Amino acid sequence: MEKSIKEIIAEGGVICELCGQRMLKADGCTCSEIKSNGKIYKRIKFGEDPLDIDERCHDCHTSIGHYHHINCDAETCPVCGEQLISCDCDIEFIENK
Ligand SMILES: [Zn+2]
Ligand SMILES: [Zn+2]
Ligand SMILES: [Zn+2]
């Protein structure tokens, strides 16, 4: 059975596929780099974009100075500078375990 939004929030939000943490409880994602066409790029943290004026990301709930969680619509692509979830870059997240 599908969980209701209320139940998911009570648990601390959805689990990020990258860091395995609950998005509403974690300060931010632990994944710091992405790979595109064989090159490594540092992900852009929440707060590094002048448009980030809130204390927490409206979408993935990361806090200032931390990385966004997966599939966040506010993350900027470090390769092209566009919105990461909608740009055409070939991106692979590097999980640091
Ligand atoms: Zn995460
Ligand atoms: Zn975010
Ligand atoms: Zn891109």
C-alpha cells in the first residue's frame, strides 16, 4: 500500500538514494561529486547560488552549506549551470562510502 504524505513526513521524509538518509532529518547529502564524460565535478552546495535565500532547500530540505539530495529541483548542474534534473548532461553521482 502507498504511504500517505503525512506518514512519510512523520518518518523524517523520503530516503535519499545517494546517502540513505531521511531528507527531512539529514543536514544534507553526503555525496559531493558527480562524473560527466569521464570528468569529476564538485556538486554545487545549497547556498552557493545567490538565489538560495532560504535556510533549507524548498525541495530536498538540505540546509545551507550542504549538498542537495537526489532528484532535487533546486540543484544546479556544475557542468552546464542549468537545473540539474532537467539538463541534458550525462551525469553519474559518485557515492563516497
Ligand atoms: Zn542524500
Ligand atoms: Zn535541494
Ligand atoms: Zn548539465
